[in-house]
Amino acid sequence: MSTELLAPLDLAFWHLESTEHPMHLGALALFESDGEDDCDSDSVAKLLAERAAAIPRLRMRVRPVWLPVGGAAWSTAKDFDVRRHVRQIRLPDGDFAAHATEIAGELMEQPLERGLPPWEMYVLTAPGSRAFAVLVKLHHALADGMRAVVIGAGIFDQIAGARAAGARRERSVPPRSWLPGPHQVVGFARDRLEEVGRAVGIGASVMRASRFDLWGASALASGSSGTRRLGTALLGLDDVLKIRRVAGGTANDVLLAVVAGGLRRWMLERGEPLPGADPRALVPVSRRRPGSGAACGNKLSAYLVRLPVSEADAWARLASVRRAMDRNKAEGPGRGAGAVAVLADHLPPLAHRFGAPIAGSAARMLFDVLVTSVPLPRSTLSLGGSPLRAIYPMAPLARGQSLAVALSTYGGQVHVGLVADAKAVPDLDRLAGSMTDELATLLRAATG
């Protein structure tokens, strides 16, 4: 893997970024050392650096190219120094998890340095504590949720050990030709015309999905300070599955209903009136084909779902969410506001370079909150022999929006990571608690 052009959606994410709205994903992983002494942060950082340096994708940086005009390419950083990416932070005494969550929110505010491979990892430790945490930041151009798992999993003992034993490594993607040969010109022109036609159809779907709400006020689309706060919640996976067995649908339907009910409770507890129109959730959907390697570009579309916060009955909220998701699945991921991601595949690089800032500003017209599920390996994971106790995924915030919700299942629990604009949503812990309460209400309705 030496040089490859950025895939269209990767290029869009690269140009969407601004200082106030960095476009990186994240995860906060909490570990518990088995030893009796304090965690040795130097040893953890050294191990983390060794394993990160062994992942080829983490040696890649973005650089501009002459052709195609407006394009960019991944290339191996010849001066790569893993020590510039792995850092240590000492937390104060007290509640370790709370301090780690607080500092993680602050670190998520800071954009990644664009001249370097776009990722960072932080080892968080505290005096007198056997617990430690690792915060991972990966630029969205480098990884979507599924690919982030493939890349980031290389730091864990189980995956690193498999690689050392000769397991199949990440496949290289051969460099893509930047100039078509004479025999390719006719086919290239025909393909571009077909893509324009598809783009027009997708664009029309996007406008149909959003045109009725362009002038509506949003209860959630008010974040613009650039500050970040992280909130966390743990939901019992067995409880989610019990509800699903009674209600039908999928576990993801249940989790979307939990988010909707949590938002309703949070708004009412704040003393705020419920919005005139239910907020719109953008739910990313992977378009990655089975067996495709981590070297492939972002492959995403999304579904648009109304979160029925105006509905007073929890079971009716779940039924509403399920009906909406069934309609989305019947229509497919190429329709609705989520098709913006598909549209990226049909635009030339120059359009991404100049159009991404406009698209970023328009995100609030299409959806109000991002709700994404990030898959994790089902096996028990550890780092340096210390078991992983919890892992909270984090999604980036679009410009003008104040909340993103990410969910991962690990160890029999659903780990919820809430990323919010710190000034727009200062009481994020209350929202996290409201989601826990909503799950309990749905469980009582399912088992009572």
C-alpha cells in the first residue's frame, strides 16, 4: 500500500471538516488492570504504539494530487513517527470513569493535524487506580464505523496475537490510475453520463425527503459552539432482546425507540415544550460488501426516521419506529435524505472540494440527530492482559447540530456514547439517564 486515491465519500468527509466541526470518529475504551499496583501508563503507551505502528493503514496520510482536479490521495508517510500519535494523560484522583469521560469530550473538540496520518490515541491513567482508558480518534475519511473497528481492533491482544501468528493481514489496494488511456475515454464519458443521471435521481429523493421541513424549527439543531461533551449509558442487551421478541422487528428498532423516549423524557424534565415536528434521525447503513477489506473507502448510506417524541405511550413509540424502519428497508438505502452519502459517489472531486462546506451547512435541514450502531467483535477483548470493561463509541457532529448518538454491543451490554455540543446540551448526563429509564419502561410493557 503506497498510494491510492481517496474514495469519493472519503474525500467529502475530508473537505467537510472545519476547526469548529472536526470530522473524526472516536471510542473511549475502559480497562481494568489485573495487577495490584497502579497501572503502568508507560508500558501501556509503549504497547499501544507498537501495535498501532504495525497497522499499515495508520501510516497513511492525505496529500493533494494534480489529477483528477480537486482530488487527493492516501500515501505512506515516509517520516511516520508513532510517538506523535500516541500520548499519555494523567487524570486527577476521584471517579476515574467520570474524569475519563470528561477529558475525552474535551479531546474530541480538537481537530487532527492534517499533515500527519489522521489519527490519535491517548492513554488515560490516574494515581492510585488500576483502571486505565484508551481514547481513539480516527478521521472519518480514514474510517467509517465498520472499517474503524477493523483498523482499531489491531490494538487488542486477541487480534494482534492472530496477526503475529500469521493470520491474513489487511489487503493492499493497488494504486488507481489517475489518467485514462485512449481506449478508456469513450467508456469513461458514457459512465459519467450514467452517473449524472443517477445523481439527479438521488438528489430528487433527497429533496423530497427534506423539502417539507426546510423552514421548520428544530429542537436539536442548535449546536454551533464547537465545544464537545461526552455522555455514556449502559443498556442491558438481554432487556433489549426481550422487548424485541415481544414487539417484533429488530434490536435496532428497540434502540431507536429508546433514543426517542429518552429525548422525550429529557425535554419534559427540562421544562421545554415538545417540538412541533418530531425530530429526524439519520441512521447510517453500511453498503460494504461481505469480505471487502479495511482498505476500501467509506461505504455508507442512511435511513431517515422520525423519532416520535410527541407520542406519550412508549409501546406506541416503538411501533412507530418499527413501521418507519420497515418502510425504509422496503425502499432501500438509495432514497431519502440518507442518500446524500450515495450521491457523493457520483460527483467529481472538484465538486467535493467546493461543495462540501455548503453540504455541511445544509445538514441541519436534512436531519436533527445522528443515531449510529458500531459493530464490535463478539469475543472478550483485552490490552496487555487487562480486560476491556466498557467501550463507548463516538460519532462526529454535523455543523449546526447538537447531538450524535452511537451504540455498540459488548459483554452483554449496549454501550451508548452521546456526543453533544457542550453549550447547547450541558445536561448530557440527564439525557443518558433518560434513555436508561425508557428501556426500563419498555421492558415493563413487554413483560407485564
